[in-house]
Amino acid sequence: MSITLITILLSAGALFFGVLIGYYLRVIVALGKRRSIEIDIKQMLVGAKEEAQRITDEAKKKSEEQLANLKEEEKKKGEELRETEKRLIKKDEFLDTRQVEINKEVDNIKIKVEEVKKVQEKVLKMEEDKRTDLERVAKLSQEEAKEELLRDIERKYEEDLLTRIQKLENSNEEKLDRRAKDILATSIQRLASSTASELMTTVVSIPNNEIKGKIIGKEGRNIRAFERASGVEIIVDDTPGSIVISSFDPIRRQVARLALENLILDGRIQPAKIEELVEKAKEEINKIIKEKGEQAVYECGIFNFDPRIVAIIGRLYFRTSYGQNVLQHSIEMTHIAGMLAEELGADVAIAKAGALVHDIGKALDHEVQGTHVEIGIRILQKFGADERIITAMKSHHEDYPYETIEAIIVQTADSISGGRPGARRDSVENYLKRLQELEALVNTFPAVEKSYALQAGREIRIFVTPEKISDTEAKLMARDIALKIEQELKYPGEIKVTMIRETRIIEYAR
């Protein structure tokens, strides 16, 4: 064998021997660690048992303590329940005793009520017997005796009462009438305003009839666009030189009138241009409304109104009543009310403010339900107007009672402004019909000999037959006629009822 082979064999033997020794050492180390781990585990088991025993002992001790506490609490609660039961038993006994006493009192009250009823029946029977005896002696029933007594008193004192009433009426009416006429005459003379009636026109003049075709447009598209944008009805007929605008809303009529006039001036009549000019017309009308409202409050000297109230006042410029411009009527009323308030010593500012806004509801009466008085009250309350102003304006048509002297002043100023010559216009047919209805209504009353409607229906003069009615009855019948006129007829302002009873005795000296 060569040296190389010997060397290889020796190396392989050494390597095997080294591996064997390493494996043996590894086994020895592993066995040592295992024994150490088993010892640690045994120690941990012993410690865990000791800890478990300790925890068990502590839990047992705590449970015993808690059980003792619960038993103590249960004992206390038992004692409290026994005490409560004793108190309830005592209360039940007391209530039973009280109920017995109440029942006794109720029985006593019932007995007393029966006794009182018997006494009342006895007293009523005695009064009835006494009244029967009196009727038998007087040979008159109770009602007959009462009527006879009243007739005697009326016959005895009628003449004296009439004489005294007439004297008082004559003296007081003369003084009051003279003073009232002086105040009213002074107020009317101090106000130098035009009395010509004003009616806002709805007729638009056109330069030639060719414009009508442009306004109608192809297949009517222009006129439909205009009516849709402005909310009015355009009436194009054979009348030369004019086109009629129809709408219940005066604001819409004015917007349409202004837009139509601008369209005619512009010449370019088409749907787009129509909508543009209608919007511009609305803006211009709104400016006019604002300006007219501001001018009105400035002219009347009233500066504490909410701007929204001022704007609504301006809308009255386009509103008429019986041909009279409502804004001009309100301004005129304001001046008259201020003069009357100065003469009578009332609150001038409240009277003027109430007069200026008395018809403010007419600006929206076609948009809101209710009378113009109710609408006006809601408007003023909504925008924070003084309650005294509302009280002053709400009675101008006598829908509400007069609560202040300013309310009477506003109603008086309304009658003066509306009743001045030329202030309002009415058709002849309505005028004649109103007079005929007034006379026909009065003639239905008994004892009326004839009646005449005077002063454009503001006064009805009635002649009665003196043999059929006395002076006292004539006064009552005059009031009944006035009430029936208020209930059945419609009229502006007020109607004066004058009753005339005249006795004529004729004798001849021969």
C-alpha cells in the first residue's frame, strides 16, 4: 500500500472517530438539559398548587364574609317590611273609620237637602196662594196687571218725556251741529286739492293699424307671448288707433301698457323682445310704486312706517274706487284727518297715519281673501305697525266699533273725501237703481205716506201719517228703517234717515 492510501485511511478513521465522539457528547448534553427542565416543571407545579390553594382559601373567606353581610341585610329588610306592614294596617283602620264618618255626613246632608226642598216648596206654594188671592181680589192676572201698570205710566209721563227729550235734542243738536259744521268747513276749506276723478286707462294708442298685425304676429305668436309674459288679455278689434288691455289687476295693466308702448316705439315685435320689455316694464312700475309710496308718506309727514308698508301704499296709485284714485283719496283723507285732530285735540300723528293706510288692503284685495279692512289689518300687524294706528283705521266702514276718537276722525275724513262734489263717479243706471231701491224699501213700512231720496241717495226723507203713529213710535221706526237699509242695501258713505210727522188741524171761522 502506498503512503497516500494509508494517509486517506487514517483521515477517514479520524473523521469517523470525531463524529462518534461529537454525537456522544451531544447525547450527554441533551440528557442533562432534560433533567433540568423536568426539575423546573416540578417546581412550577408545586408553586401553582400552593398559589391555587391560597386563592381558594381567600375566595372561601370572602364568600363567608359576603354571606354574613347578606344575612344581616336580609334581617334589616325583614324588620323594615314588618314596620311598613304595621303602618299600612294602621292607615287602613284610619281610612275605614274616616269612610264611616263621611258616609254619615253624606246621609245628614241628604236629609238636610230634602228638608230645604220641602221648605222651598212650602214657600212657593204660599207665594202662589198669595198671588192667586191677589188676582182673585183684583180680577186681573199677573201679566194683565203688569201691562196695565205700564200703560198707565206711559200715558201719564209720555208727554213730559217727549217734551224734555225734544228740548234736550234741540238745544244739544244745535250746538253740536254748529260746532261740527264749523270744524268740517274749516278742514275742507284748508285743503285745496283737485276734486276731479281719475281713472287709470287701459287703452293704448297706436300710430297706424299696421302695428296691429305686428302685435298679433304670425299665427298669433306675438300676442300669445305678450299675454303669457304680462298676464293680461289683449283685445285687438276693428277700433281704429287703439288696442285695449284687459285685466283685473291694475298693476298688470300698467306693466302691459308700458311694455306695449315701448314695443311700438322700438318696432321690433317678437317673443324674445316682448319678454325683455315686459321685465323692464315691471322694474319701472316697481320703481314708480316705491316712489309714489315715498312721496305719499313724505307729503303727509309720516316717517315711521316699515318700508314694506310704504311700498304697498305706493301700489294704491294704480287702484281706483268709483273712479277716484285711491292713493290720492288717502292723501287727501290724511290732510283732512290731521286738521280735524288738531281742532278736536286728538293725536294728530295717529289720525293721519290711520287715514293714510285705511285702504291699504285694496292694494292686495284681488290676491288675498277677505275684505280690504281685514286684509289691511293683517298687513299692518305683520309689518309691526303701531296698534293705535290699526285701531284708528279698522272702523272706517263701521265693521268694527269705534274705540278711540282717532277712529271716528278717520271715518269722518273718509266720508268727506269720498262725498265731495266730483270726487267719485258712478253710472247713471246704478245711481237710479240705488235711489229706486232705497225708496221702495222705505215704502214697505206701515204708516209711511211718501218718501223721497235726496242728495244723490245720501238722505231719505220720510213722511208718515200722524193718525197711525205717535212721536215715540216714529223714533223707533226711524231706527228700524236705518237698520234695514244697512242690512239690505249696498251704498258708499252713509244715508241720513229723516222722519217727519206733522199734524195739521183746520177749522173755519164763519
